[in-house]
Amino acid sequence: QVQLVESGGGLVQPGGSLRLSCTPSGSIFGEYIMGWYRQAPGKQRELVAALTSGGTLIHANSVKGRFTISRDNATNTVYLQMNSLKPEDTAVYYCKFGKSGVKDSWGQGTQVTVSS
């Protein structure tokens, strides 16, 4: 199973920016999808953005124009650049690796808090 290491969360003021990173251990190959999910207190976990091995990008409507998912092809690290952050973006953000026929892998989660 792929292990995922996340970093980049923290406290930021409204309107600020953060960048999250997610690095998978070992080599990954074939078709897969990596994405960022978030879960706020009392709410269900929701998809924020995802990126397929073929380069297809998916962004939730709530973050379009503010968040951007990208990948470093040399390391397979996936980034989530978050700009114009709002208090409602406050949540624990989780990285996920998915591949057909393989159990999904989740990162440990990183807290993002947007507050003045």
C-alpha cells in the first residue's frame, strides 16, 4: 500500500495563501488518481481537488479560481495551492491515493485554519 506524507497546513488570515504537499512513498505507476479532501468539524469529508495520472484536473466548485492542484512529475508529489482563503476553508485536509484494484491510501491529515 502506498504511504502518503503530507505537509503545509497552518494558521492563516482570511485572504491569505497556503500550499499543501503530499508525497507518496515508493514508485507508483499505471493509472491512478491523487486528490485532496477536507473535513470540517461536524461535516462529511468532501473532495477539494484531484488529479489523474493522465493529467485530468478536478476542482470542487467551492474552490474553483482559488485553489489549484498540481504535480511534480519527478517525485509524484501533489500540491494544493490555496489562495484567497476563507474561514469556511477551515478543515483537516487529507491526501488520497486511489488505483483500481488497490485499497485507497490516505495521508494523516493536516490542519488548515483560516482566522483573523
